[in-house]
Amino acid sequence: MRVVIAEDLFLLRDGLVRMLEAYGFEIVAAVDSGPGLARALAESKPDVAVVDVRLPPSFTDEGLQCALAARRETPGLPVLVLSQHVEQLYARELLADGSGGIGYLLKDRVFDADQFVDAVRRVAAGGTAMDPQVISQLLTRRSRDEPLGQLTPREREVMELVAQGRSNAAIATRLLVTERAVAKHTSNIFAKLALPPSDDDNRRVLAVLAYLDRG
């Protein structure tokens, strides 16, 4: 799997390269700026891009904007964005086109190699990988008198895991329940939130996130 990495801090960039190579990924470019990222994405056509939100020269959201521009040129280009802090605006921008192959993780997740590599693979496969802290903040922001308040504690647990991009099997393993129980919970969640039911992992993730983030 071919990967482009964009990170301006040398030690972190080098660490990402070494980690992903150890897991069998091919790093086709590792750059430290927005212009460098734009060139690498245009020339390399990677299977997935791992991108720091803030890159030179602006150190604002240069990395994110370069990645989004590349997705407009190559629809569906998988992009996993890394950020130092939770920024709900970045999650909204990533989700705006309604397609998969997207991820938003805090940089702390990089230090858990298995979790990080799983996220890279999920995004590269067209799935969604959202940081649990992003989901938690979106959940907290929603008003209690909205449909979200109708969910049981277990349904809220399941919804958080669905929104992170977990499959029913993975959720069942995490919560120590059967897949049939997870399917029942997700069906209840979709009904209570007035979302169209879907067996497609990516579409159901996007549906839940769209509900959590609207308004």
C-alpha cells in the first residue's frame, strides 16, 4: 500500500515513516509543507495520505486544505488527518462531500501503533476512522431534549463506536456482546435518530456523524 506522509516535525515524520514501513506500507513521499504535499499527491497518486492539519507556510489548516483539494481532483482519495487538538470544524470539512476514505485522529493516537495502523488501513479501504474524543465532543454538544437523549446508555456506547468506524463484529468484541445484539442496538439508534438504516459500514458512520454535527 502506497502512502504519502505530510508532517513538518522531523522526528514525528521520521517516526511515522519507520512505523508504517515496519507494517509493510510503502512510503512514496514524506514531506514537510503544504506545497510539498500538493506536489506529492499530484505526482504519486498514493493509496492513502496521512496529513498533519497545520503545515508550513501558513501553519493554519494548510495540510487539510491541500488534502481536500486533492480529493476534489481525485474523488475518494483516502485521507487520514492528524491534529494536535480536537477541532470540530476540521471534522465537518472532511465529512462535507459525504464519501468515505476519511479519518481524523489526534496525534496522541500515533503512539498506539496497532490502533494507528488499523485507522490507516481502514481509511485506505474507503472506510472512516474518527477519533473517539471528536465523537465525544460532538455527543456532548447535542441537546438533551433532542432525539439523542432518547438513547439508552448502551445505545450511546454503540453509537460512539459506530461513529468511530467500527464494524458490528468489532463492536461486539469490544462490548462483550453478540453481533446480533449490536445489530439490534444499531437498528434502534437509526430509528430514534430518524436516520435511514444501512448495512454499509461507511454509510452508517457518515449518517451518524452527519446527525451529530448538524446545527
